[in-house]
Amino acid sequence: MSKRPALRLAVRLLVSLVLLGLIAWAVDGAALLRRLASADFRWFGLAVVLGILANVVSAWRWLIISRHLGLVASAAAILPAYGRGVALNTVLPGATLGGDAYRAVILQKLGNPLLKSAASVALDRLSGLWALFVISWVAWLALAVVPQPGLAPATLHAHLVGIALAVCAPFAAHALGTRLNLAQERLPARLLRLLSETARLAQLTFVSSAIVQIATIAALWAALHAVTPDVPMLYLIAIAAPVFLATALPVSVGGYGTREAALATYYVLAGLPADVAVAGALLHGLAVTLQGVLWAPLFLLKHRG
């Protein structure tokens, strides 16, 4: 590993450790350990299974997008590549070649242009994120109709607006793109084209993306259920978009620290116990890491086209 990736990994590891330390101090570390010690690991196992299901369907979505872009791709190549990408992102987060970059390279090796291959990976991520925001937005609307005790209206309204903007962004970019010349290769034009294409692919892949996000949210629910049977499902769906977005921020290792901080914050806002949120988030993080470990043996197989 070169010095720069090693430094990035060290910084991200430090951020994770600091955040986890602060969170454990804030919620009472002893109570947190009791929660984890009494966890029902059958529910943890379900979280792992649901996560793997989400990975498999995500690979299917990536295949749909790749073929829509006119790339040479097959299920025999896409599924192992996706699994290896998950392993790289979770087991070796400091690797020189990240999981998403690895996926793009695999498509290139099948005879596809690298730029289009990378675009397929980016669009796969964006279309999935868009579906997540739609699902969370619908849940927030349901919460607005049936208010939940302890949830401040100002917080609810702010999230309704923020998530609605995220849902509309690709379609606004598509509408704007039809009025502008997007042939330029400057960065703003490229980003606008990417968002515009997301608007089209988000509709094409909505079913697969919805399955992925529902399975992922259900995995988080199962991890929380391992700690307590009282999990506010509708509220969990509503906060899934910002929580998973925080988890994906490239500032920590495997989302550890940011995942726990985000979920604990939303639990506190709703008047729910923060130690339950942190324990559940930690178990969910472990489930995600275990998924990467289970996908790692795919590196022993030969690449197939």
C-alpha cells in the first residue's frame, strides 16, 4: 500500500475510533455493553442474510444498467464482480482499488470503454440512492399524517423538504438538460448529464432498487430487533435515507462511527433510547462486514465473461 492510501486509511480509522469513543461515552458505555451482551444473534443472522440478498439484487440492477448503456455484460461476470466489490469496500476499505473502481475495471476487461463502465457503476449507486430517498420520503409523509409522540414537527418538516429535493433533483437536471447544450466536457455538464441519466434509469430500475433498499432497511431493523423487540418500523424507514447516507460518507472505515452517530441522533430526536440505536447500528455494521468476508472467497475464482 502506498503512503497516500495508507494515510487516508489511518485518518478514516482515527475518525471511526474517535466517533465510537465519543458515542460510547455519551450513551453510557456500560449500558451499551449490556445491550450487546444480551443481543439475540438469530436476528443478527437474519440481518446478514438480508444484506446478502440486497447485494445479489444490486448486482442484478447493475446488469440492467450496464446493458441499457450498451455495455457487454453477463450475470456470470456481474455477480462475482459485485461480490468482490463488496468485499473490497468492507474488508479492505483502504485498498488502492476500491470496490466501485474494481467493478468498472472488470467491465472494461470485458471489452467495454472505461468511462462508460465507470458511468454504469455511478448510475447504479445514484439510482439506488434515489429509490432510498423515495421510500424514506413516503414514510415521512405517513408520519406527517399520523404524528409520532416525541417527534418535533420542525424536524419532520425539514426532512420532508430535504428528502423531496433529493427525490426531484434528477428530474430537475433532466428537464434542465433538455434546454442546455450538454455536449461540453466540463465538469458541470458531466454532472448534469449524470443526474439526467439517473432520472431515466431510476424509473427503469425502480423495482430492483426498491427490493434492495427494503432488504437493507429490514437488515437494520433485524439488527435493532436483536437488541430490543420495540423497533419503530415506520420511523426507521423515514430516517433510513439520511442514516445510510451518513454511513456511506468516505470519512470513516466501514461506516463505523457515522452510522452510530446518525442513528443515535434520530433516536434521541424521537425520544427513543440512544443506547439501543448505537447497539443496533454496531450489530448492523458487523453484519455488513461479515457480508464482505463471505464474498471474499470469490477472489479465488477465475474471472468469467
